[in-house]
Amino acid sequence: MVLNSLIMQSVLIGLLLWVAVLTVFLVQSILHYQKLTKNITKKDLKSLLNNILDQLSLHQTNVDQLTHLVDQLTKNSRLHFQKTGFVRFNPFPQTGGDQSFCLSLLDAKDNGFVISSLHSRDHTRVYAKLIQAGKATDDFQLSKEEQKAIKNAK
């Protein structure tokens, strides 16, 4: 008999705890629903839900347009200069300092150009050479400094 009453008390306590948990969830749901429908009559609720669906559709259209724009910008950015290499050097041992330089500007496919400046006491000369796929075009040979500037750009 004592065992039966102990089992009954355990079952009763378990049921009370279960009812308390369900009550908490119910109160939270009611408060959330009241927050959503604040200042809205029954007629307005349908129009509010339709308005939310319209806004969702508009936002999806905007996201699709932005995705397309980002794809275009990514495709176009491959043509912009993305890699730079810079080397300073002294081409003439009788002059002091590393006043001469090579600057390479390349895009994603290693196309671009190299600018070389050779500085001496009397004058400075500037040269430009086209680069395609990381190599000079057939018109010109690259100096070791220009090759190093291209290597630094990668």
C-alpha cells in the first residue's frame, strides 16, 4: 500500500511538472502572438500577412539583382591590375645608390606591363614593356630586374 501511494505521488509530481513546462511554453507563445498582432484587427491581420509576403518577394528580387551585380563585378575585376612588383637596383657600378627601379602591374591572368627606370648621373631613361601571361611579348627581352619584378608581383 505504501508502495502504491509512493508511485502515485511520483506520477502526480511528474504530471504537475509536465503541466508547468507546457504552461510556460503556452504563455511564451501567447506573448509572442500578442507582440506580432499589436494594434491589428482581424481584417488587418490578413493584409499584414499579405504585405509581409510582398516585402519578402521584393527582398528576394533585390537579393537576386545584387547577386548578379556581384558576379559581374567579380568577372570585371579580373581585368584590373591586381598584382604589383617593385625592384630597386643599381645598373651602373660607378654611381651610388639604388635609384633605378622596375615596376610591374599585372591583372589576374598576369597580363599588364613593366616600367623600368634607369638612373645615371646625366639622365634617367624610362622603358615600358608589355607582359602577356607573365612573359614579355616577342618584341622585347626582359632584364633580370624586370623578371624579378614580375616574380614579386605573383
